[in-house]
Amino acid sequence: MMEEVEAVVMTGPGCALERRAFSAPSAKPGGAVLETIASEVCGTDVHLHHGRLSGVPYPIIPGHVNCGRVLETNGLLLDVEGRPIETGTLVTFFDVFGTCGNCWHCLVAKAATRCPHRRVYGITTSAEDGLLGGWAQRIEILPGVRVLPLPEGIEPLDFMGGGCGLPTGFHAVERAGIALGDTVVIQGSGPVGLNAVIFARLAGALRVFVVGAPKARLEAAKRLGAEDVLDIGEISNSADRIAWVRGRTAGRGADVIIEASGNPAAVPEGLEMLRDAGRYVVVGQYTDAGDVILNPHRHINRRHATILGCWGYEFTHLHRALQMMAYHNARFRWRDLMTREYRLEDAGQALLARIIHGHPAETRACR
Ligand SMILES: [Zn+2]
Ligand SMILES: [Zn+2]
């Protein structure tokens, strides 16, 4: 008899999650099968639930950042150093696959995260194509998907405490080109913002300030090395927040600002917090949350500002962020950033908890 495994399926935007049985996958040549240990419920899953991302082939099995144990391989499975990955090994994997290395974006622009062939587990993979998302008891690793063994000393829950904010925050900090002694403001205290605090400190920022909410996240930011935090629940006026940053930077503004808030209004506000000739990185606008008015003269031209977008992450960011985690885990304790753990069958509750966290919506049963 065919073995069955359970997965949680998002059938469409606004629909209640469904538990479905799938036949247990077997590894394709060059691929593998993981027994899922943990998967993430992140802001992206909320956006998926609200139908705010284009090109999503519902029904999908969400869960793009995952941890598992290698159950089965079909042929030699190697890590990036060329070492074989045995069955039983605790691993994560780079959720992006299909990046072609052969198109205009890959070859000319060298912008692999914009390759039109790129696909992502749990986001642009249909449940009809198999167990290609982490909200399932097993995950199928397709041939060519890069598997990363968890470094020694890193347990699945340490890694999940970083989640997709780990490589995303890493990428944003790399993009920002932080210099030794820089003063950095992070707008947003979600997983990306908190990981940006960590990597900004490691990149040599002398002073890091965080503008965000709620209190617990701001306390975490302080523990991770933020010098001071601004609670947007308490200081709700934009001009006061700008004055708060300027008051801490000799009236000049910060050298670097990383926007990780998801609120379009944060962008003109952040540009007012930026010093002349500073660098501004936008990583928080993962979905289209609307337009804002910029003043090109004041915000960009006269300020001599560098404004950088930051889309997704590449294997290099995940790999290096994971090595950094292994080295610095005693200091930053990523595991403590996890808000709650849920069982697979409680995925609906987990999603709702994320939604209540600032993304209210109704869930209905759909077929
Ligand atoms: Zn390509
Ligand atoms: Zn995520």
C-alpha cells in the first residue's frame, strides 16, 4: 500500500487552510526527500493568504524556509564544498530553484534574483506538482536544489529563529555597504529588521537605531545591539520620529537606513532621516502596498542620496548567513526570536496569529 503523508494546503486567497493527504514522495535522480522538522510562518505567507503576490499557482503548500532530516537520496547529494550529505543529516535548503544562469537577467544584468525562470518553494510551486513547501510532513528536494547541512552546534530551532529574515537581512546589509563606524537606522522590527540589526553590527556599524513595534520586538532589538529604539505606537507623528533620529546624529541624519517595515510611508520618512550622501536600502516592500509622494529635490538630488532596492536573496547570502549564525549563535541567540511554535495541524492558527499581528483579514472556507 502506498504510504501517505499530510500537508496543509492554501487553496486560494482568503481561503481557509486545508489538510490534505499526499502519497509519500520518492527521490528523483539527483534529488532527495526530507522529513520535515520545522517550517516558518512568515509575512510572505500572510501576503499569499491575501493574494497580494502575483504569479502564485494556487493551490500551494506554503513554507519556503524549512528544516528537515534527509530521509532518502537518489544518487550522490553534495553540499557546496563537495562533501556528501548522508541520510539522517539535519539540513535546510535554498528555497529558490530554476534560476537559469542563461538569460538576459542572469548573464547581462547579473541579477539572478530577477531571473524570470526562478521558482520558490512554498510560493511559486503548485501543490499539484508535489510536496514543494514546508507545511507538510515531507518535502521533496528536486534535482538541482541546493541542500545545506546545518553547521555543528546549530539546531533546527536556532535556524528557524532566523528564518527567511536571516538571509534577507544579511542581503540588505550587504547591499547597504555599511562601513566601520557607521550609524544605521533600521525601519521595522520584524524578522528582517532584527536580522539587519545583527548583521549591521557584525558589518561594523558603531550605532544602530530601530524604529518599530511592538515592545517585545524592540526589546529584542536592544538585546541584539541596538543603541536605542523608537516605538511607533508611542511616537506616532512622522516629524517627531525624524527629529528623534536627527537628535541622535548631530542633526545630520544616519549614514545608512534600511527600510524593513512594509509600509510605503516609511520611505519618504526614512529619506528625511538620512544624512547627505547617505545610503538608503528598501527591502521591506515585498508586495505592492501602494504609492507615496517623494520630493525628488529634497529627498534625492540635493541630499546626494543613494537609494537601493533589494529583492530576495541568493545562495551566497543563505550560505554565509548560516555560517555567521554558527559562529555567533551564543551572542545573538536566534532561537529566542521565535514567537511561538505550532503543530502542523494548527497551521491555520499560526497564520491567524501572523495576520492579527498587523494584517487583519477574514478567512473563509473555499473549494
Ligand atoms: Zn535566468
Ligand atoms: Zn519567509
